[in-house]
Amino acid sequence: MELLSAITEFAAREPKIYGLIIGLVAAAILASVINVVAMLLVWLERKVMGDLQARYGPNRVGGRWGVLQLGADAIKLFTKEDIIPRGADKSVYVWAPIVAVATTMLIAGALPFGAVIIDGREVPLVVANMDISALYVEAVLSLMAIGAFMAGYSSNNKYSMLGAFRGVARMIAYEVPMGVCVISVAVMAHSLNLVEIVNAQQNIWFAVAQPLGFVIFGIALITDLGRMPFDQTEAEEEIIAGYNTEYSGIRFGLLYFQEYIVMLLGSILLVLLFLGGWKGPVIPVISFISPMIWFFMKLLIVLVALIWIRVSLPRFRIDQVTDLGWKILLPLSLVNFVWAVAVGLYFA
Amino acid sequence: MERLLGIEPPERAQYIRIITQELSRIQSHLLGTAEFLTLIASAVYSPFLYMIIDREDVLTCIESVTGARINHSFVRFGGVRNDLPDGFKDMTLDTLKMVREKTKDYKELFLSDSIYRRRMEGIGVLSPAEAKRLGVSGPPLRASDTPYDMRREDPYLLYKDLDFDVITRKEGDSKARVEVRLDEIIESCYIIEQCLDQIPSGPIMAEGIPKKIKPEPGEAYYRVEDHRGEMGFFVASDGTDKPVKVKARGPVYAYFQALPPLLEGVYIADVVAIAGSMDACTSEVDR
Amino acid sequence: MIDLAQFYDIRFLMDLGAFSILAVLILGFSILTVWSSNMVHAALYLLGAFASVAMLYVSLNASFVGVVQVLVYIGAVGVLILFAVMLTRRTLVEEESHG
Amino acid sequence: MGISDVIPVPVAVDEELEKWTIWGRPLTDVWFTTTEKIHEIIDMGPIKNVLNWGRKNSLWFLMQPMGCCGVEMLVFGCPHYDCDRFGIFPRATPRQVDVMIISGYITRKYLPAIKNLWEEIPEPKWVMAIGECAISGGPFYDSYNIINDTSRFFPIDVYVPGCPPRPEKFIEGFRELQKKIKQREDKRGY
């Protein structure tokens, strides 16, 4: 208790330093939690994929459910020989996975990961509760292509280069409709703060209020994540493994892992923007964590839907992807913007 | 070789040969389509895995007759090695019913999948004249509006007694090639059902075949409709127990000849759609 | 007259430290952009400079400008530059070709 | 067993680097002795067992089918057999795999290419010969252009006979390889 009071006193006296320390601690906790959850996500994907395809998925390592499979994979990848090809652009090659993971982690800082109820008041779990966090997340999502680009460029391999090209072209095409969708949501919620946006969905989800925006954002998000119908950057059958063809060992592990972290964060963003975040009826007995339960249920549904889409759609060609982005999604997202403004004004 | 020896295998043996051949045509087409799906989608694309499941059932039928899954050295000079096992008819009919329904499902799936159609329609169009010039045969040729099937052109075994259609498509693009293959699965099911109805009882080996075969000097050429197209065998004998020359003409070599004109100036993503829809088995070219 | 006590205030030192780190980053990246002979490296250094400027904006409590900097300059302009650089012929750009 | 498979060593030491010192000793010296020491500790037992546990449960193989065993290799990853249960997984690029499967005959023309693939795989790596063609040449044993003894060119750990072996035999082969890795009896001594 004494410690607690000392901390509050310190916080009152030195808010800036207190904020810095708390921010660092929260960031450290966040990074480790995200890594663990992303690892579980890889496992979940392999299991769900197995279920959808009439097979089992990993079930030998670590008990019946194969939960330690990812541990084995990680140990193997981390102790594998680390090859840097002779013709590679060494500095860029070394920095690419780091940049990829760092840009991903930047998103995590601004995303609320649910909320808890203390004294009848919702306290969102967010490291940096910025006023413009929606725009910030959207901006940092567009940095994702740079890590992939660096990896593809530096590998000195024409297939990697093609993967990098495709990644950048795709990113340019889809960043615009995605941004317009985020702005439409912000117009309806009268705020760019993700917590405020979630609060604005107390009565009606934005997925219902603007279904067009939800669909467009979902498609653009899958594209940004580079998942199945849009995984041209690492199309195994066309360009070997795309931008990470030449990567081995721990560097490949980072790139591989980064995709799943992005998938997790992207799904969280979708839940926050369109599916009402942690809003839901309060469950009486465990009211303390009832928002968390709602949040994770929605998140799980989105993740499983992403995996489902992955196993059931063939891949687009890259020119069809950019066509879809520029010619269909962009006009439709503008239509959705007008709709959002009109509805927002009507109900305001 | 039998043509060289002048042996006619008994009727039952011929029917068994037709049944196994059509069954392996079904499994080959299923595998070819499945492999092609991994190329335009990815290795985790579910229909690919479902097709492999169906193929396993068909393979079980083949295995119950021949004892091997893929390389069944089953045909003997003048007949076949084994008779059909007990309960083969029921098992095969069940499997065929399942395969036919599943294949119809796949066709429906591909028709309704707009991504698939965008990827496949009008890609790698092979005109009939061009296809004939390049020596392509089998499903890719039939997809180019040319009803050319060895079972009809030069009926071997007892195919002239059986009722079946030669599947053709007008478009000649990748989508047509895959559709021809799926339709042929259904047609093969029909052929096998007829065979199972008509099959007579009797011996499975011709009489009087010597242990050591010494054919008269001469040559023989025999062509059959393989899963992938026209397959020709040439044997030349000089009267001893070893042939002077054996030459097999596989269909896939011609597919690869057809690829360069098709692949000129297309996207990399289309390369897999075109080459995959040919169902080219690379190791067949190698010999 | 400078208030000397201000220099010993940890809050001021933190601000100063953050600013000097960012200033060094911006200057360093800018110089490297001009210095480097490899076009792609130059473009990547430019992105680094943009990112540092964005961080500077955020540290000046102008987070909206910072985010717009990221969105427009890194997300759009920088990536377009990268794209354009990739479309140039490499043998003209680099003495020792790689690739 | 080189030191390179656990801790990366610089491939070529620059002359410049040799001049640098740390605590009065050349930097390269310190680096090499440290890595040797670390490696000795790892070699002693428990850590090595953990590493080998990870390696044996995550055997990714190279998707490179050749010949009719390649067809069974495809089926091996599909339902009914499902290699994913054991953590076995196909990858398309040699940089990210552990096991190379020689699943068919190797012609003289193809040998340089497949050797190149083998050399591109990072350590630790294993190779399996699957099917008669890969073991002894199979039906092509007296052909003029087929390599009929692949063990002359690759340190093969597991032979799986059959023409082509059933997918169950593939699983059996991988289980044998896992046993070998666990007991540290594979050819390259990991």
C-alpha cells in the first residue's frame, strides 16, 4: 500500500517521467504478449486448416493438441545456419527483417487490446491513447511494404525482386480505399481515437451502419496482410517464396512471424473499427473481464474467418489485384464515404 | 507385342484391362486437376485436398485388383495377372457414384468462383490448327474443339462395343482443358459401369503362351489413349527373345513443345495457369 | 540570462536528449542520402529521414502532423520513389552490378 | 561437425579485422575460442538434446517431386496421411528446409542442379532417398544416363524402398530419421 501511494504521489509530481516509465513497461509487456499470442495464432491456423481439410494438423508434439509444435519450429529456425548470399546487399539484407518487425510493433502501441471494468467504469487497455490513433495505425500499416521491399531487393534474386515489386504495387493500390474507409468511420464516430470509435458503437456496430465500408476495409486488410486471395508477394508456385526466398534461419523466422503478428493486429483493428470492439452485454458474475471476453470472441471469429478465406479461394493475378483496388474499391469507398457523411449528419 | 505375336486376349481380360485403365484415368485426372489447383491457388487450397481424398478411394479400387497403387505391372502378354476380387463390383459402383457427385460439385464450384474464372478464361488459347501442328493430343487437343480420341479413332480392346462420348470444348483455353478433364472423369465412370454390367465370365489368360517368347521378325506399332493423350509403342523383333528396338511415344513431350508459343508475352502468374492446365508430367519427358 | 537550474531539471534534459538524438538522426540520414552512391540505399535513407522528422513532430506535441508525415511522405512519396528507383536500369546506377 | 551450425562464424575474415584486438588479444582469436567454448558446452548434452528435439519435430522438406514417387510425396501431405501431424511441412525454397527428398532417378544432366539445391540448404540438413530409382537406379539401373548410386553424391540418412513406396512408408522413413536425430546417429553428426 505504501508503495502504491508513493507511486501515485510520484505520478502527480512528475507526470511526464511517470508516463515514460509506465509506457516503457507497458510496451515491454505488450511486445512479449503479442509474440506469445502470435505464436498461438500460427498453431491455431494449422489446427483450423486441418479441421477444414479433413486432417488433424500438428498433434504429436506437446500432447494431443500439438501445442509445442511452434516451440519446436522456433528452436529449429533459431539454430539453423544463417546464410547471407554472396551477391546480396548486405546491410539492407540484415536490416530488412528488423524493419519489418519494428514497423509491425509500432502499430501495437496505439491499439487498445480490450478493456476491463473497474468501479463500474471501462478502462481501455492501451499503451498510447492518442487522439488520432486510427489514422496513426492506418499510416503505419502502409509501412509494412517497406520491410518486404528491402528483403526482396537485397536478396539478389529475381524472384525476390518480383515479390518486392508486387508488394509495393499492391500496397499503393490498397492504401487509398483503406484510408477512406477509416475516415468514413471517423466521420460517423466524430473522433479519430480508437477508444472513442469503440464507444460510439455502443448501440450499433459500424459493420451494420456502413456494410459497404466493412467489406471494402476487410478486402483491403486481407491485401495488406498478404493473405490468401492476395498473397502474390510470396506465391509459392509462381515466384518460389517471393521476397523471403533467400532468407534462412532466424531471419526467415522473423519475417514468417511478422506476418502472423500483422494478421493479429489487423484483425484487432477490424474488430475495433467495425465490430464494436469490446462492447457487449455485461456478464454479471465476471463483470470485471466481460469486455475482454467479448473482445476475444470477436477477434477469434475474425481470425478463423481469415483462415477460412485462405483455404477456400484461389489467388488473384497481380494486375487483377491492382485493377480491383483502383477501379472498384476506390470508387466504392468514396460512395461509402458520402453515405457515412449523410447518415452521420442525419443522426447527429 | 501381342499384335506381333498374333495373340488375342480373352474377352474377360480385355474388360478387366478397360476397367483398370479407366480407373487409373479417373485417378490421374483427379490428381492432375488437384495439382493444377495447387498451382493457381496454393498448397493449402481445400478442393485440392478433397480431390486427393476422392483419389484415395479410387486407388483403393485399383489396388484391390492389381495390388499396387501407381505402377501396377498388371497386364501380361495375352491377358492379365489377376481376376477381379470378390465384392469388387459393389465397391467400385459405390466409389463411382461418389466420384461422379463430387466431380459435379467441383464443376459447379469452378463455374461459380469468379476469381477462378478471371484467372482461367481466355488464358493460353490453343487454336485447333495450332494444336494439331504441334502434335498435342489428349485433353488439351480435345479442349481445342478437335474430337480426337484413340478410343474412337483406332478402337483397341473392346472400346468399339462401348457407348461413350468424346468430350470436346470450343474455347481451347485453360478453363476448357480443366473442364474436359472433369467431364472425362464422369464419362469414365459411365464406361466402367457398362463394363461391370457386360463383363462375361471366362479365362483371363489366352491359351498356349510360351514361357519364353520368341516372336517372328517384324515390327509392330500400337497406340492407346493414355490419361494425357496418345501413347504409342513401337516394337521391332528379329526373332530372338529380346527386342531389337522398343520405343515409347509419350504425349507429354508434345505438350512442352506447345508451351513456348503459348507462353510468349504472358504474365508469370499465367504461366502456372497455362502449364498447369496441360497437366504435364515432367518426368515423362525425361526418358 | 539562462536559468542554470533549468539544466539540471530532468524533464528538460529528457526533452533535450530526445531532440538531440532526433536531430542527429535527421542530419545523419540526410547526409547519407546525398552521400550514398547506391540509389536504393539513398531512397531508404530518405525514408529514414522522413521517419525521424515524423518523430520530431510527435515530440513537439504535433502528433497529427507527425502521422500525416508518415502517411504522406513515407507511405506515398517514399514508396513511389522506391518504385521509380526500381524501374531504373541498375547497370547505369551501380558500378558493380548485383543481380 | 563444424561450429557453424549453431553459432554463425564469419565466412571470410577480413585482414582489417585481424588487426583489431580485445583485451590485448586478436578479436578473431577471442571470437573463435568463445564460439568453440559455447559449442563444447552445447555438445555436452542437455542443450543439445533440446536443440535436437526442436529439429526432429520440425522437419520441413523440399517440395521437389521427381518421378512417380513425387506423386506419392504430394499425397503424403494430404488427408489420409497428413504429414503436418508430425510437424513435417513442405516448403518451396531450399533456404528454408531441413530435409531433401530424392524421390526419383537422377539423370547425369540433373545431377549438378540437385547438388546445387543440396548445397543451398542451410545446416543442419538431412537427405532421404525414396524409391528404388534413388537407391539403386531401380528399373533404370543399367541406363547410360542415370546415376544409380546416389549415396556417392549425398550423405543419405534414410533409405525408403518401394516402387513407389506407399505414403505410409514416407511417414515411416521420417520417423526413422527422427529417431536417428534423437540418438545423434545421423550421417552428419548433429
